Amino acid sequence: MVIKSEDGNEMRSFNFKDEDESQEVRAVERRILLETLANQLPSDSVSFSSRLVNIQREENGETKLQLQDGSELSAKVVIACDGIGSPVAKWMGFPEPKYVGHCAFRGLGYFPEGQPFNPRVNYIYGKGIRAAYVPVSSTKVYWFVCFNSSSPGPKITDTSLLRQQTNELVRNWPADLLNIIDLTPDDTIIRTPLVDRWLWPVASPPASTGKVVLVGDAWHPMTPNLGQGACCALEDAVVLAKKLAEAVKSEAMSIEEAFRSYQDERWGRVFPLTIRANVVGTLLQWDDPLWCFVRNNIVIPKLVSLGPVLEHTNFEFEPLLTN
Ligand SMILES: Cc1cc2nc3c(=O)[nH]c(=O)nc-3n(C[C@H](O)[C@H](O)[C@H](O)COP(=O)(O)OP(=O)(O)OC[C@H]3O[C@@H](n4cnc5c(N)ncnc54)[C@H](O)[C@@H]3O)c2cc1C
């Protein structure tokens, strides 16, 4: 990992293995991850473009799901992983996720002849703006630019405007970053207001009701400052699969109990991470010149140590049985 200031000066570089043997970073393109997971399933088991518009509990204990195309499903069990705007979470009484005061532009730079970068994460810190880029394949480099904004702003679909706004934020920043943004196809550039929802004990609804349960961002949207949102969604899936398998295999545990046990196990991980990600984001987005000077000249070069900072990424679990 390399950390630079906006003028291109290197403040610090780390080798993960030198800092902590257990640490490594794997950058994965979302499309590849989804295809890899979907390929493990029978080909007709995923139904795309099935937007849920309404959910209702039926008298027989099943859950009725109404889709945008007018079709309806009756489900014995619903595992809702429908993201930050989850209609299922809304139905369960969760409040809307809260905007945290910064937004991110993201994209995937494409180098048809092969990308020239080492396999490392590159961070660049400015005043109230930060950016990063990391190769995700031999031809693609993921980047983001995170910036302060008093409101989430309107949804922008004009991709040339998104590119223009990104370039305005990082004008005169290191050439590598500008080049990657330049080589980013329009259709991969997006702007996302960053939000989270803190799962206060007692005050927050439970993660499940009856045989309906929330997973991932639908339950615990967190800001991306620790790079843990998708990781936590995958961890949720592993824990939930284990609990459900126990319930299906034995009479001792019902589906509802399995869901509650999943919540109990996961809450202690996702709630502190959500808060920590929020606090880290607030610190990193401070634009006070004195703080930025201290950060660039003392905190990053002399005080930060990667092992403890990344300790939260460790997640131990038993492999899932496949039979
Ligand atoms: C700028 C940024 C950078 C990030 N960086 C990282 C990172 O480095 N590492 C990391 O681990 N995480 C990162 N994240 C977080 C990560 O993207 C999310 O936590 C992750 O995508 C959550 O996965 P999910 O499956 O719960 O939800 P999503 O990925 O949002 O998937 C939800 C799915 O539900 C579908 N859906 C939505 N509404 C409906 C509906 N009504 N009916 C049916 N389907 C619906 C959507 O189409 C989508 O397919 C980042 C997020 C942002 C914004």
C-alpha cells in the first residue's frame, strides 16, 4: 500500500506481509464475484429483473412478494439482500440509512493493452478529498474519489458530467490517477452518496421477523471507509448458511431461532464496524488545513501502523459442508 499527498509526495508505503502475516488485500471486480457465486447455482435458480415492490405476511405463515412486473410469489423463507434501499428493511420498520456528509465517484479504468501498475493499493489524500486506485485484473484498475458535500445532491445520469465533476475535484493530482480516470469507460462511472445506519441495541428492529431475514447492506449499511461492507455481507451469508443448515437438519432449532441466532452472532461484529467506519471517514474527510498538515507530516508517516488498523478485517470461520 502506498499513501501520497495530492501533490504526489509519498508519505508512507507498507507491505502487508511485513506488517502482519495474516493480512493481504484482494481487489475483486463486482461482476466477477457475482458471476462466480451465480455459477455455483443451477442455471434456472436466479431470476433477474425481479424488482420487489410490496411484501405482506400471509395467514398461513408464508410471505407474499409482489414484483414490479405484476407477478406474485409466496415464500416459505425470505432472505433479503436487497441493498441499502431495501424495501424489506422498510417493511420491517428500519429507518432510511443516514447520509454522512460525503459522496464518492467510482469507476473502472480500462487498459486494453494491459494495465501498468504493481498489485498494490494507492491512496492519495487532499483537503476534504481523497482518492485511491488499485488494479483488479490485468486490464482493469478500480478507482474512487471521495469528497465532502453538504447534501447528497441530485441523481446524475449524464456520465460526461460525472467525469467532468470528478476531474474538477482532482485537477493537478498525480498523473497516474488522472490517466486512469481518463481511460474509464463512461458506463462504469457512478456517483454514490455515502450512508449508514447504526443498529442501536433495543432501539433498532431485529434482523428478522418470522421467516424473513435481512443480510448485508439491507440490514447494516456502513460507509466504505474500512472497505468492509461487501466483506460483511459475505460473512453474513456464511454464518446464516450455517445456522439454516442446523435448523433444516435437526428438529432442535426452528428457522426463526436460526435467524435470531444469526443476528446475535453478527450484531457484535457489524455494529462496531459501522461506527468505526463512520468515525474513520469523518477523520479522513476533515478539510481543516492544520489537521491535514498534522495528518500528512506526523500521523501517516510516523504514527500509523497497519497491523492494528487492519485487525478488523480478520474473520475466522469453519468451511461450510457441501453435503
Ligand atoms: C464508494 C464505495 C466503495 C466501497 N468499497 C468497498 C470495499 O472496498 N470493500 C467492501 O467490502 N465493500 C465496499 N463497499 C460496500 C459494498 O459495495 C456493499 O457493502 C455491498 O455491495 C453490499 O452487498 P449487498 O449484497 O448487501 O447489497 P448490494 O450489493 O447493494 O446488492 C443489492 C441487490 O439487491 C437488488 N435490489 C435492490 N432493490 C431491489 C428490489 N426492490 N427488489 C429486488 N432486488 C433489489 C439490487 O439490484 C442488487 O442486485 C463500497 C461501497 C461504496 C459506496
